[in-house]
Amino acid sequence: IIDARGEVLDCSYNRRVISAALASLRAIEKRLMVVQEDTKFEPLLAAIAGGLCTHLVIGAHMAERLLQYAEAATKKAS
């Protein structure tokens, strides 16, 4: 489980699970993420923030949400 910045959370679940370290995943040249459900928007943002994917497969609605989010973040940063 990762936080909004894409970093591993220190929680009991993560202490019990066996998985690849995020640094190992980030070292892979091409990392494809497929997101179908609209409920996965926040996890998608966390994965992007953490540099966990290089390529996305998403639907039109998710793409629109992602663009709106990026535009709002750009305006907020200005």
C-alpha cells in the first residue's frame, strides 16, 4: 500500500506482504499501468507521483479526469 506521494506506507499489511521493493519496480525501463475503474483515480495519482509507471492504459473518462487534475494543479502552482 502506498501513500499519495507513491511511497510505501508503514502499516501492518505492508509488514506482512512479500513484494518487490518500489525502487526495484522503478528501475524497470517500461512500466505499464492499466486502470479501468473510476474509483481508482487516487491510486493512479499516487502511482504517477511515485514514478511507478511510464505508460498508461486508461479510458476516455479517466483521461479527462487526469487532464482536469493536471490543469488545476498547474493553475494552483502559478
